[in-house]
Amino acid sequence: MDSDQFDSISPLDFRYVDQQTVACLSENAFTRYKLLVEIALVRTLCRYGLCSQETVKEIEDACRQITTDQVYQEEKRIGHDIRALVNCIQAKVSDQAKPFVHMTATSYDIIDCARAVQINALIHDVVIPSLFDLEKVLIEITLREADTVQIGRTHGQHAVPITFGFALAEYVSRLGASIETIQELAKNIKGKFSGAAGAYNASSLFFHEPENFEEEVLAELGLKPAEHSTQIAPPEAMARTLCETTIIAGILSNLARDMRNLQRTEIGEVGEKFETDQVGSSTMPQKRNPINFENIESMGKIVNSRMSAVFMDQISEHQRDLTNSASGRTHIEIFAYTILMIKRMTTTMKKLVIDQSNIVRNLAMQKDLVLAEPLYIILAALGHPNAHQAVKILTVKAQRERRSLQEIINEDKELEKYINKMTAHQRNIISNPVLYTGIASRKAKVIAKRWKQKLGL
Amino acid sequence: MDSDQFDSISPLDFRYVDQQTVACLSENAFTRYKLLVEIALVRTLCRYGLCSQETVKEIEDACRQITTDQVYQEEKRIGHDIRALVNCIQAKVSDQAKPFVHMTATSYDIIDCARAVQINALIHDVVIPSLFDLEKVLIEITLREADTVQIGRTHGQHAVPITFGFALAEYVSRLGASIETIQELAKNIKGKFSGAAGAYNASSLFFHEPENFEEEVLAELGLKPAEHSTQIAPPEAMARTLCETTIIAGILSNLARDMRNLQRTEIGEVGEKFETDQVGSSTMPQKRNPINFENIESMGKIVNSRMSAVFMDQISEHQRDLTNSASGRTHIEIFAYTILMIKRMTTTMKKLVIDQSNIVRNLAMQKDLVLAEPLYIILAALGHPNAHQAVKILTVKAQRERRSLQEIINEDKELEKYINKMTAHQRNIISNPVLYTGIASRKAKVIAKRWKQKLGL
Amino acid sequence: MDSDQFDSISPLDFRYVDQQTVACLSENAFTRYKLLVEIALVRTLCRYGLCSQETVKEIEDACRQITTDQVYQEEKRIGHDIRALVNCIQAKVSDQAKPFVHMTATSYDIIDCARAVQINALIHDVVIPSLFDLEKVLIEITLREADTVQIGRTHGQHAVPITFGFALAEYVSRLGASIETIQELAKNIKGKFSGAAGAYNASSLFFHEPENFEEEVLAELGLKPAEHSTQIAPPEAMARTLCETTIIAGILSNLARDMRNLQRTEIGEVGEKFETDQVGSSTMPQKRNPINFENIESMGKIVNSRMSAVFMDQISEHQRDLTNSASGRTHIEIFAYTILMIKRMTTTMKKLVIDQSNIVRNLAMQKDLVLAEPLYIILAALGHPNAHQAVKILTVKAQRERRSLQEIINEDKELEKYINKMTAHQRNIISNPVLYTGIASRKAKVIAKRWKQKLGL
Amino acid sequence: MDSDQFDSISPLDFRYVDQQTVACLSENAFTRYKLLVEIALVRTLCRYGLCSQETVKEIEDACRQITTDQVYQEEKRIGHDIRALVNCIQAKVSDQAKPFVHMTATSYDIIDCARAVQINALIHDVVIPSLFDLEKVLIEITLREADTVQIGRTHGQHAVPITFGFALAEYVSRLGASIETIQELAKNIKGKFSGAAGAYNASSLFFHEPENFEEEVLAELGLKPAEHSTQIAPPEAMARTLCETTIIAGILSNLARDMRNLQRTEIGEVGEKFETDQVGSSTMPQKRNPINFENIESMGKIVNSRMSAVFMDQISEHQRDLTNSASGRTHIEIFAYTILMIKRMTTTMKKLVIDQSNIVRNLAMQKDLVLAEPLYIILAALGHPNAHQAVKILTVKAQRERRSLQEIINEDKELEKYINKMTAHQRNIISNPVLYTGIASRKAKVIAKRWKQKLGL
């Protein structure tokens, strides 16, 4: 049905439109998936000898011609969505073929299988590939910046030095685990062809082993049957997939938060290359706002908040109620927003510029105080009776007198004996805090390479 | 932009389309509201003597011609939504008029005012009138069925008798309170015209009392300014309105739950008139499913789950961050779904059929056991030392022997003295449990009439 | 019942214990509130002539002695909480008095009234006073720092200057509105004494006007009756109060987020005075972490996430089901966490130290670029055909050449004619960007003083 | 610390107390887990030759004596929880041993490992065994009632017959899948011993391969290290476990909903054996309320609503912020409530009584109309051109004339030819709708036996 896209209410339908997602998740796509299920059914009926190859051909041809609009027109007339679909198919085939359309099926045999095929396709064709793209970009930056020493921050405060690559390796690792998880989960989304109450009441009228028949219909669609279904397939496999999707959105929100904080004017360690024509602010022409990271974090909130309805929809009374009729149609938006997040993160990270001078400047801000941790730890290890308290006093002194911690240390007669007992490596770090990065660089590289290989990137 | 409506992902944009809602909440509508704000601005500039009446006319004419599509095309080029809008207006006016487009305004002066005008319009034109329609229908049924004795149910178990009108009066009262609340809340949604950080930095360059200027721009739009704003208006007024909307959705969910339970095959106290062509089930032609009430309850879950993101969006760093860029665009869906719930509830309740015979049958199921409560209470009041336990034993006996409680009571010698002490009214009820409805009927009528009058229905 | 507090699971019960909150919200407190309702009942029965003053005295005395532990022991035996309470009271009074304990009441007459009294007390005695304390501290800082020029930040980027007092005035205003709102809402939490299904079935056995009787019982408790109740009072008034509580938590989360960002090592505009013995980090003795603001933000997440169950609990089937039995007991935790947030915010803001030198340093970081906004606006107003683009080019030049924007402006021949047309005020600001604070200072003071007066602080 | 348990606010701490859960999740338990980590650390230090066996012994002895109360007292003094723990240990050991307490560790090395050990123990010792218990009960009922024909219900309306065992097999299957899932997920909860920013900065001062050291400390605790950690372990493994826990709560909520609906007075297919002393209602002595199923559903809402905070806590800025300080302490409540649900479901299902007479009565209510589905399907298969519509007309006629559908069918001349073409099996079902249960019975048994074997029950 032709319409003005901007008459839409959901920003998914006019502002955040991703064509790959539309190809899987739009109502047109869903009609197509439902028709695929009707085709799988008649093919199997034919294999079981219930109808002829011609009937299959007729129904396939009919299915190819049906538009969502036609189905909606018919639904408007009769008030039932799947019966409308069936009527549309039947209207396009011969009287001989008519009985074999939807034969033995209940509405949710069609809908739940269509949903399973749809989500499998989406995960396989869109979610996983876009995650691979992102992972690839993150791995590249991780490797490139594995040795870029950066101050580590906890509580927003300077802590001890790490490297920028190490900080990104965190996301390579967390996202990598999610990629593996969601790949597994998608395989568990099952179909069902067990009729109105799940007991194969209708198909038992025709088949001695209706579970075999179900298995064959589903095999046509690349699906396996749920171990038990009622009128509907059990909701847990989908819920788990949506949980993992939300978890992915959470990881991306975390990365976005980090990046936009590193973009603060006072920090300035990263930036985003701006397009020539791009406007940062309608009144402040100088501004470079981290709008992409902000947008990602914003979508993360959308995703997070919607999981509650997914869990609520686990409750379906007896052999099913329809209190998921509307809500069940909206859960796919969780995928849609997460895909947008993944893709925007990829393009934004690709444009990420690292400001080496600011990284160095920030590192130097409290550089000397960073010594407090290794000093305390080594002193303690060397038997200083009260190392934590002693070092705290030194740092307070350094801060108050605006002098370097090293100066204070060197003046301190009590510490001399401990310093003499230190290993060369320890003494080296005490006099050069930038070396105090542990195994950050090495670890960043190992993780990046491991995932590069695992994912075949 | 022309498109196939069924390429949409959100069911709001192809399945649950309400034209009144679209007229307020679509992106086209939002563009229109933003242009209204730009017009209000230039009119006020003119009143302050900064530009001529001709400029106003030019800009008004330009605004009337601008389409969302044009703005999106321009945004695509420059990457900023409000600057795109401004460019589109400026492109349509003379060089003399150009400077007065958007003069002193920051993007969110426009957006927050547009949002406030939009939500005010929505509440005033759609939410409140549709709630009035629903309230009217509920009041009618309440009055009509005020005397229809029905068993009251707690825990899904028969408790004591009430009337059907009394049960509905609950919803008249709860919804009535929400109508009054949301009317008040909508008035508190404020606008702002205080510039990039809320301190009127830009407008102070031109006006000695920039708050007066703000007040006048907003008055053009029927708005009042927030007491304090940053780049954005404080989010609480909108959050409160959304809370109340969610509360309305909760009330409707409860009514829907009640109605669909009363429609259970075994209960059958209410039903919904079916259209002649309507199909209840794709395989079970005899079925009459409560799909409208199910749909309402389903939308209630959508609404409930989305509030979390509204509360999250209260956090905006310093003078604002943009981590509500996407999420902030989706909060209006809470209104959209709730309006659908209200309207569907109205049409469904209009078609509600009450099955008097089933009501009577159900009431009779345990009729006699209903006596347990009044008997226990009167006995206790008359000084029976252990009334609760005593009556419990009698009811167990009645159930075990499948006899009426009254028989058991009459046989019980110990109770005789208490029965003799009862008032006529009490004895009457003990021998006719259907009379044990308290003031259900009277109260139903009072509540229905009160709200009818209050709302002028 | 004696126990080790650290055998608790909820941190509310061992770590975040606020004595004022415990006094209202603990189970002991709730028992006390329930006993108050039983007392209010018998007093009213006496006034209606159903029982003697001696009976009242007996029951009051009994209620004063009952412990939660006793009630739980009895509940363990009989499996019903309110019947257990009643049994406990009856066990302590004479046989004559026994019938008047709980007479005509259903469990939820007691529970819902007790809850209403409890929450009224909590809001009146704890929430409002602690909000007043916080508001007072915020007002003081607002007034003290009304003239402290600070860079305004949007998107975490430097925008235009404001004052620190102006930034805090935002919270004075937002919290002030919430104080007024929650005071109103608390008044709307109603009680009920309408019996097992809300139709006064039981009380009608004794009173011709059972609503009057209800009104009198409730008046004893400082409550008004709900317009309509079933077995339970309508849940909306409580839901609205919890919504506003969550909104308060949202405002505090925002303030906490702002403060901890201003505490970042690179920003350092505020800090928190540390106690002498306090340890910032177990391994990094030099660290001063914003743990209080972090804790407040963390509690804000707890509060936010719990609202969903409050809305779910609006659905209670027919005259009530008990699917809020456990969840309904946990909603008070929303208050408990919010009170903790308010109190911790108060003590932390009291210790807030402002680092003037860092404020000045940060303000200077891009000081000159701040000129971009006023320059663009004035140029546009003076008829520059393309002001936004022109200024953008100048700022890019200034950044690339690391020179001040003013230098670049002064060299620009094209701009000369516009500069000559500027007012003195405008020229003044163009050459001294720190003056570009609009009416920040004035507005901060007005808002602070308004709320100081409104709240009588 | 001694206290009155009823001074608690969370019902987990006074009303819903499960001793197994307390043993794992209380603060006392958590202290114990943290001390276990400190012990694992010193043992590994000893194996690496840094300290003596005597030091290990000293520290182990000290850890055994420390109480939560002591740690909280010390924390009150110094304001840091883990440093307080360390101080408490150090106070109990010799000066030689002191440096080896907590050596190289950061607070969250201890806390995250303790949490991982705790949750592993909880899942292994409490969650899984209690799920096994429940699964066992469900399997028994499934087998026992595999042949009990019951009407299947969709939309709360009678659909087609199934068996009660088949209906329960749904839950055997859904819960079974969750048991397998959560067992896997618990294995993925990892520990970390990588220091203040995750780069092993401190441990690198002493070990050339600090990851090996980490691995050995963790092995002592039965843990594996996270592939990458910052100051904290990545939150996803815990989030996934909590998701699955919530999914389990969702399945149980669904079962509870089903059971309490089957307990409705009008349905009465199941009931719960009451204890002799139990009181159903404080005023209605005859009532038998499904309070256990209601309570389970209520706890399900608590669990559902709390997941949002778990997802929010995925965001931790840079190498960590502490905005999960309070919220992170509450996530364990999700486990606590779910365990309560599992255990209560087990005891309640054990007491479940099936009312055979009501099952039969309900089945008979519309028995004949059940024929509509098989009749329509067979007619369609036999080439009836418009079977769905035709059968619909017959059912309307049957309902209007209050006659059996079979009578109407037999009178219908048009249908005769189709009936003649039916198989014996088909004709059998058409004349005996109770046989129309598909493979319900067989499938129930297969599923029950499969899980019985899989889980070794």
C-alpha cells in the first residue's frame, strides 16, 4: 500500500531505516515467510501422497503472487489474519488444489514457523555479519594501538597505566563471546506443526506418525520441531536470543559511553572525523559532538527497556492465549535497534581518530602519583609493616607541596632500605611510571589475534 | 516520501494505525509542530521590532510549503536535523528575511517546544476525548447492570455476591481519576526558549529581559516556560504524563483481563457480538475468542515495559547530552499504544453482550456457601466464642455431604439461640444469599452518575 | 525474633540501614500499623454503640502487647496472616470482647489501610523532611556559587559559559517541583473498609449507611476512603506516588552523574572532602573516588527497574487476586532506596568542595571558540548572508593554526562592517567571552530564593 | 550483629527465608566467600615461593575467625569494604605474615571471585537440585495423568481435547531445557585476578607470567579466569545466568497461572490439599484460595522487573566505575526469589489434587462442537469446496437450536457423500469426539520418560 513514509510513528520506519533489516523484519517480509511455510506444507503433503505435484506447483505460483496488501484487505473483511492468507491463496488456485492449502495446519503452525525462519535468517544474514564487521574494526584498532600507553581510569579517576589497545581488547573479547553465543542460540529457535493444541489432533486424522510429518515440513524450512508445543512453540528459545541481543546492546552501550567520555573537551583522547558539510550544532559552529556514540547509547536504553515485555510474554494461558498478539509483534524491534547500534558503531569506530598528544598529556597529569600503587605493593612485599598508610602519607605530601612523588620518595630515609632490596625491574618501574602497564600490550595482541583467527577475519 | 506501508517494522505503522494519532505523532506532524515554533519565533521578533511584518509573512509562507522529505534530504547532506529545517526555510525566503529564521534559537528551543505543543494537542484532541467516549460506555453499562446480581470473585474463587454494574463502577471510578489527573499533567508540559545552555546567552545579546521574550514566543504556542531549563526543558513533566498514560494502560489491562476471564467457556458471563464474516479460528470454526481484550492486554505489556527508558532519559549530563536522541523519539509510542487500547476497549465494550443465564447459573453454583461469611460475622457479633472455626466446620460438612449449608445450619442445635437473636434483615439474608450484595447496586449508580455529571457526559 | 543481621540478603537490611526508614517500613512497623487499624475499628464500633468502652480498652491494651513474632508463629500454624493477627488479639481479650476484634472487616480492609497510614507517615516524616534538607543545601550552594563562571557543557563538549550556581539551580527547580508533587500525591492514598468484595456486604448487616461507618474508621487513621474499592483499594494512588518517587530518584541520579563527571581527574571542578581515615582504593592510596555519587546513581538503577512490577500489579482479577502477595510487599523498597539517595546526596553535597582554579582552567581551554556562537548570531542578525558557515570556517582556521578566534576575526576584512554595526554590549561580549553567560547568575539567585521562600527554608 | 529479624524491610529477610539460600547469599556467606579468595591467594603465593607454609597457616586461621560484624566495624572507621577485610586479617597475623595478605590484589579481584564462587555454589547446590525435585514431581504427574482426557483451551475457550499429562509435559520440556541451559551458563562465570585496571600491573611486579599466577589462584577456587578483565570481570556471564533464571521464573509463572485458572470455582479441575488448621479467608471460611500459585506468579513479577538493572549494570565506564555498587548487591535477589518459586511450586504440585469429575464435566460442555475442527479438516481434505464456512454454519445452527452437532451433521444431505468417503479412523473420531486427542497421551509419556532418564531422576 503506498503511503508517505513520514506518516510513520516509529523512528524505525522513517529515520533509522536499515534495508537489510527491512528485508527480514518488515511486514512484507513476514508475509513472505508465512507463504514459505504454506509452500513447505504442500510440498510435504505431496511427498506423503496426499496431493499431486501439480497442486504443489499451483500453490507455489499462487504464493509468489500474493501481496501483504491483499492479505490485509481480506483480513479486514473476515477479521482473521491467517485465514485471510489462506483465502488469498485459495482464490488463486483450482478447486482441486484448494483443500491442500493450509491442510491440517493451525494459524500458529504457520506463524511460529515463519517467525523462526525469519529470525534465523536475520541472525545469519544480518546480525552475525554485522558483528563480524564490527569485530574486525575493533581488532584492527586493538592491534594498531596495542602499545599506545594510556592512563587507566576507575571511578573516572586516573588509576594505573594501560594501553589503548588493551582497553579495546575488552570489547573484542566481550563481543566475541556474544557472537559465539548468539550463533548457538539461533540454532535453537524451533518450529512447530502440531496443530491447534499441540497434540497433533488434526494431523493425526491423516498420518500415523504426525511427528514425522511435522519434521519433514520443518526440514523444508531448515527448522527442527520443538520437543513439545501447544498451539505455539515454547517462547524460551526466542527469549534467550533476545536476551543475548540485549546483552550485545549492553556491550555496545558500554563502548559508546567510554568513547564519548574520551571525547570530552577536557580529555580529548579520541575524536570522530567529521564530514565536510556536517554541522555540529545549530548555533555553535565550533562544536564536534559525539552524536554517534550518544545515539548508540540511546538505542541501548530502548533495547534494555523492552526485554520486560519479552519475559511477560512467556506466560500464555493453557494451550495459549493471545495476550501476546500485539506485544509479540514488537519484539523484533529489539533486533532492529541492536542492528542499528552494531552498524553505527562500526562506521563510527572506522572514523575514530586518536589524539596522541592528549593521551600523553593526560597520562602526565598525575603520572607520578601512579607510582603509589607499585610502591605500596613492593614495600608491602618487602615487609614494610604499614605500606598502604605510609604511601598514602607520601602522596598527600606530594599533592600538598605540588612536588613529584619521586622526589618525596627519594628524600625519605625510611624507604631507602626497601628500595635497595627491590629487583631491577621493580626499581625501573618506580622511576618510570609509564612502564607500569603490566602485560597490557601483550594481552591486547593475544586477544585480538585469537578472535581474528577464531572468526576467520 | 512514497513507500510501501508494509515495509514498516513497527506494527504502529501498518497494522495498528489510528488516523487521529498519526495526525499528531507522525514525523510529518512533528515537522509541522517544529515549523509552528519557528513561526512563533519570527512573529515575536517582529513584535519586538527586530524584523518587519513582511519578513513574518515570508517565513510563514515558507513554513507552509516545507515537507518532511525536504528536511530529511537536507539533513542527509549536512548531518544536523534542525539546521536542515532552518536551511529549508531560508532557501525559500529573501536575503533580508534569512537572518530572522531561527534567530537566537538553539535546536532544542524548537524541538522541546514542538514536543510540548504536540503532546498538549494529543492529550487534548485524542487522549481525553477517547477516554470520555470509553467512560461514557462504561457508565451506561454500569447503570444498566447496576442491579444484575453476579457472584463476586477473589482469587478466582466465588466470594460474596455483588452486581455486574458494581464491578464496572470500579473502572468508571479508576479511569475517572486518571482522566482528571492527565488533564492536569498535560498543562504542566512546558516549553523553553533559553538557548544553548539555558542561560539565555544568545537572546541576551538582543533583549534586556530575555525571559519576557521567551514567554511571548511560548504564549504564541499556548505554552508556558519551564522555571529552569538547560539546553532542554526538564524531563519530569513529560515523564509524569507518560506515567499516568501507563497507569491508564494498566487500568485497561485489568478490565480486559476481567472481561476475557468472564468469557471463558466455563464462565460465559459476557461475550462479544461477532461480525457476520468474522472468523474465530483458522481451524476451529466454532470458536469465539476474546481477541480484542487479549489485544488490549498485550498492548498494556508494551506500554508497561517502555517506562523504564523514560526514567533512564531523565539523566542528561550537564547542560544536556544527546543519549536520548533515539529513545526520546520512541516515548510517544507509549501514547500511541494507549490510545489504541482506549479506542479498542470502547468499541469492544459497546458490543459486550451479557449472558444473564450464565450469570445466574454461576451464582447458583455455590450459592449456599456464600452464607458462610454473613453467618460467621453475625455469629461473632452475637457473641459466638469461635464463630470462624464453627462456620468452617459447617461448610466442610456441607461440601462433604453435598447438602445445602442452610440445611446444616437448621439442624445445628447450638446455632439456634444465635439465630433467634438475629435482626429481621440478618435472618432474611441468611435465608436468601442472593440478597447479600451489600450496597453494590446503590453504589454503582452513585458512582456512574457522579462521573457522568463531572465529565458532562 | 533475634537473628544475625548479616544473615540478610537484601542490602537494605544490613548495609543500607536507615533508622527512620526502618521505623516506618520494617515488618515490625507494618504490624504496628495493622494494629492501629484494628484499634480504629473497635473505637468506631464503640461509637456506633456495638461495643463498650471497656472492650475498646481491652483491645487497645492487647494490641499494644502484640509482637510481629507472635503473629508469625500463629500464621505458621494456621496459614493466614491477618487471621493470625486477629487470633493473637483475641487470645489477649475477654470472651465478651472477642467478637468485636476485626468485626465486619476483611483482611485487606486492615492491610490496605495500614499501608496507606504507613506511606503517609513515611512521606510526611521521612521523605519530605529529607527532601527539604537536600533542597536547603542545594539552595545554599546555588546562592554561594551564583556568580562562579563555569563552562556550560553539552554532549560533554564545551558549549557556552554559565555559572556553577545556575547549573545547580536546575536541581533546585526540578526537585522543588517533585516536592510539591509528592506532597499532593501522598494525600490521595486512600483507605478502604468495604469488605470482602468492596460492596460492604458484611458491614451492611449492621449499618444502614456502611459508607459512613467506613469514613469514621478511616478518619481515626487520618485517611479518606477510596471512591470505589473491591477487596482492595484501587492501586493507582500508590502507583502515582511510586512514579514520583522514581522521578525523584531520576533527578538525583542526574545530579550524581553530573557531579561525578565534574570530579574526573581531567576536569576536577568539584571534589568531596575526605575523612582522615578514609581509604580511597585498596591498592591505589592516592585515589579519591566519587563513591557517594556512584552509589546514588547505582540506587537510581534499582529504583528505575522496579517500577515495572508496580504497573504489573495494577492488574488484579475481578474483585482481587493475590498475585501481588509477594510483589506488593517489595514496592516499599522503592521508597527505601530513594530515601537513601536523598540522604546521601545531602551529606555529600554538604562536603562538596569547588576547585576554583580548575573551573577557571577549563573555562580557558577553548575560551575563544566560545565566541563562535555569539558571533554567528550577531552576524546573522546584522544581515550576514551566511553567518553559520562563515563562522564555522573561522573556527576551523583558528583550531588549525592554533590561534585565538579573536585574532582571526580581527584580520577578517569582510567582518569589519558587521563589527562596526554591533551594539556596545555585543562588542563587549565578543572581546570578553567570559561575560557571555546570559542571565545565568541572576536566574540562579531568583530560583534559589523562590524555593527558599516557598518551602520556608 | 544481633537484631530483630522483623526490623527488616525486604520480605526475603523475614518472610520468605530459605535457609539454603541464606547459606549462599547472605552477607555472612559473602564474607566467607571473600575470605576463601584471600586464602586461595596466599596459598598460591606460597606455591610460588613468596611466602612460607606458616604464613599460609596463619592467614587461614585468621580468616576462619573473622566475622562480618568485625569487617563492618572496621569499614565504618576507614570507609572501604575490602581494605577493612584486609585490616581485619592483618590484625590477626604476625608482622611477617602481614605483607602477604591481599598481596598484589585489588578489591575486585577478591569481590568478583567471591561472587563467582558464590553463584557457582548456589546454582550447583540449590538451584539445580531444587529444579530436579520439581522436574521429578512434574514427571510423575505427567506419567500418572498421561491418559486423563481434558479439554484443551486456547484464548480461555474450549478448543480440542488433549490430556492433562500432555499439558504438564509442556512444563517438563520447557523446564528441562532451562536446567540444561543454566548448568552450562554457571560454568561460564569466571573469576579474575588481574589487578586494578586488568593489565596485571601489580602482579607483573612479581611474576613474569601473571596470567599463570591468576590461573592458579582461581583454580584453588574452582574457577577459570575471564579472557579479559578490567578492574572487574566482564558482566555478561552473570547477566546470562540471571536471564536464564528469569526465564525459569517465567516458565513457573506460566504454570502457576494455568493451575490457578484450573482452580477457578467454575472450572475446578485441580485443587490443593489444605492443611487441617489452614484458614482460606479471614471472613469467608468456605474459601480455598490458590495462594501458592498466586504467590509464585507474584514473585515472577519481582524477578522480571529486576532484569532491567542487570542490563544497565553492563555499562561500567573505562576500566570500571562503581555505579553498580548498590545495584550489583541486589541482583542476587533474582536468584533468591526464583529459588522460592521453584521450591513452592514443588511442594504445591506435590499436593495437587485432580478433580476427575469436573474434568469430565467440562469436557462435556461443548463436546460436540469439538467435532467442528476434525469435520472441517476431513471435509476439506475430501474436496469439499468451502469446508470452513460450511462447518461454521453447522455449528451456529447447533448452538442456536441447542442440539448436538452430530445430529445436525447427520441430517445434512450434502455431507453424506463426504462421510461415506472417510476412513474408519476418521468416522470413529467424528462420532466420538473424546477420541480426538491426537497423540497427546503417547507424547506426554515419551517426554516424561526422556527427561527422567536424561536427568537420572
